[in-house]
Amino acid sequence: SRVLDYLKIDVEGHEWSVIDYLLKNGITSRIRHFSLEYHIFPDWPDKARYPDLLRTYKRLKEASFYKYFTGIHPLNHTPKKFNIQADVCYVNIKFQS
């Protein structure tokens, strides 16, 4: 099976669905490093999805991915409005080729 040394995910808010897909289909075990741009805006994704988003986020750690960098986008970061955008980098600590 193919190995991805590095995967960049920047799909403007759809990253949650992409991560969920990668986890559900066992693709993450073939990824050495990946980075993504997280988006959480006041009106999207829907607040009713937050518990699912948190579960997806936690499943990354369960899949042996650990963050080694987080860069908040300062011009878009307004916690009072819950407008969060950040670049995050992960490494798969149990990766085996």
C-alpha cells in the first residue's frame, strides 16, 4: 500500500469531514506527517456537530497522531465570537513503512 510522507489538508472548513473519512477508512496508518488548517466559525460548522468534532479530534490521538505545532491565525482569532482558525501539524508516532 502507498505511504504518504506528508499530507496538507486545507479545505476551508471541510477538514472535519476529511479527517473523519481518513480515520474511518484506515488511511491514517499510512500517513507519516500531516498538517491542516482548522476552522470553527460562529455560524459554521453547526454547533450541534461540536460533540462529533471533538470525538474526531480525540480520535487523532488514539490513532497515534501527536501535535508538534499550532499556529493561530491572529487576524481571524476572536474567541468572543468563537472565530478560530489555526494551522496544526501532526506526526504519527507509531508509523511503520
